[in-house]
Amino acid sequence: MEGRKEGRKDEIMAGKSLFQQVNDYAHRANPYPLYAEMRKTPVLGDEDGNYAVSSYRLITELLHDPRLSSDIRARPPDDPKQQAVAQSSISPAFIRTDPPEHDRLRRMLTRQFGPPHTVGMIDNMRGDLEKYVNGLLDRMQDRKQIDIVDDYAYPFPVDVICKLLGIPPEDEKRFHGWAEDIAFSLDPAIGEEGRKLIAKGLVARNELGQYMRALIDVHRKQPGNDMLSRLITDSSADGRLTEEELVSSSVTLLIAGHETTVNLITNGTLTLLRNPDVFERLRHEPDLIIPLVEETLRFEPPVQFNSQRTALADITIDGVTIPKGAPVYLMIAAGNRDPVRFNEPDRFIPDREDNQHLGFGSGIHYCFGAPLARVEVQIALNALARRLINPRLVVDPPPYRQSAVLRGPRHLLVDVDGIKP
């Protein structure tokens, strides 16, 4: 652990408590004061060998730094997450690999997902997406209280990703629990509880992998116009996806295709309800939704920090040497509120200019589904603004989900005087 600046010992010890507090459920409703404290020492190490980076400048640099690996197999053999990967029945997701493997897989998946190969795919979905969210609201017209999560933010993106991939909608109940366990396993392995979450996530990932193998076999025998069928049958200069790559990629697309979008819709709704003047403005200025969603990604990002980076060599950052094999956590939510980069960072400004947030990451691992997520959230929030009559929070802060990485309310109860036709 050589190479640190003099006087870092006390800061490193403080960093341990700060990082643990961020991951402590007691701070889930408002981790932002902790992030502000972390930014005072932008690179913090702890006794367990973890490093957290919290300034916008350093996070941006490291998101483009090839010395940081996204492949958990770069961790030491005794690392709990490395052990989980070794015990998994399916290969790591493409977002958890490095070039050139990552680049090849991403190219092959992108061919079926959007530009430049499937031009207009997402824009052509707008009509169906609007019809779906309005249908959800229509079914709630006789109610005076709704749960934004269970009634709206969850079923919408789940239905969308199931239709895209060709997953029977009746199977949603089967994969809901698996998806949640996998999401929770992304959190750092802090203490015995963290290790239990990783073990539970491993079981869920293996079971979901078995489900996907069977579904892939069905689509191989009877291909349709869905994305899974196209992935099975498509050939390109990169060849075809192997069976293992199909299973791993389909699991990833299913989880990533709804987990973060649920949080983004819910975080956006909560922020609007806490800022009723902005909610009212959106009713009359629907085009405001475009910068408003970007500001939500900055202000309340659904992915709070990146949990999978590993140093491939000794790296000196801001005077601190991060040793080879150490886990590195890029604290996205802390960088998004860095006052060095953003004016009034703790204020929600719906039409903020120069908003180069980190909500979808940056570099080669920039969020694969960002174009679809943007459209889904824009449509979902605009529909709420247009149709909810006098919405108001029942509980603030609401109860939050367990995960520190994928942060969002578990329920968001809203009283309404009605829902416009």
C-alpha cells in the first residue's frame, strides 16, 4: 500500500466509515450529504481494500481509463464477487467484459437494438408506448390513491422489454424475484449481509439463465420478429453469438431493460412532487420533458455508483495509489452533484444548460439502453403531469429498495383527486 500522500491515513479511515454509511440502508433516503463529505477527499480507500472516487473530473477520467477493468474476473481469487462468477452457470454479461470481447458483443447486440442498423426502431415505438401508459392510467381512474411503483413505473418498462425480447408476459411473475435478487447482488460485499446478497444473486442468475436457455430453444425452433429471435439467427462480420453469449446477453438485456428505468420513472415522479411548481410547469410545457429527464438523471440517478471496476495495475490517482486487483467504485451520484462542475448542484433545475451528467455513464460502457430509457421516461412523466389531478405524496421520504447501487423507492404512494380522461 505504498505511494500514498503523507497524512492520508486518517482520511482513509474516515473513508471506510463514509463508504459503509453510503451502503447502509439507514441512509438510503438521502445519501447526498455523505457524497458531499466524500468529495472532500476524492479518492478514498478503506481497510478492506476498496477505493471510492467521488469527483466529477476523476470519475470522467476513470470511465475512459483502460487500466480499470469491468471484468470481475480481474479481482483476486478470494474476492466474493469473483467467486460468484466462478460458480455461475452462465458467462459474464457483455457489460462486465473488456475490449476486445466487449466491443465485439456490443456491436452484435447493437445491430438489433437501434441505430445505425435498425434506424427509427425506438422512435417508431412512441405511439405504442404512449398507448400503454395511458392504458395503465385509465385502469386507475376510479382510485384516489396509487402506488407509482407497483401500478405504473414497474409494469410499463417490464412490458416493453418483454415485447422487445419476445418473453411471454405471463412469465413476468417468474423472473420478477430473480431480477430483484440479481439487482441487490450488485452492491459491495460489505460484511456477512453483503456476502449473503451475492450468494442469493448467484442462485437467481443461474435460475434465470436456465429459463433463458429454454426460451432460446423455443425461439430457435420457431423464430419470430422479436429481438431474441433476431439475435439467434443474425450473422455479421463478427459471426454469430454462441449459446453462452445468447444466454448471458438475454439475461442482461432483461434485467438492465427495466430495473434502472423503474427507478428513473419513480425518482422523477418523486422529484416532481417535491417541486410542484415544476410539475405545474410541465403540464403546460410538455417539451420541457427533454431537459427535465436529463436533470433527473443528474439529480437523482437510478445508478448511484459503478460497482464493478477493478484496477488492472497500480494506478496513482490524485496522489493515492490504487493497487492492482483492488475494487474501485466510481460514485456517479457524487460526481453529478460536484459543485466544481455544476452550478447549484443540490437544486433541481429542469431546464439546466450544459448538463453533461454521468447518469448513463461514459466511455465504451455508456448505457446500452439509454435511447429507449429516455423515451420511456419522457412519455411516462409527461402522462402523469397531463392526467393526475392534484397529486400529493402520502409519505416523504418513501420506503426505499434495499440496493445502494440501484437506488429508488420501493413504493411511492400518491393521493389524487382524480385522473383526467
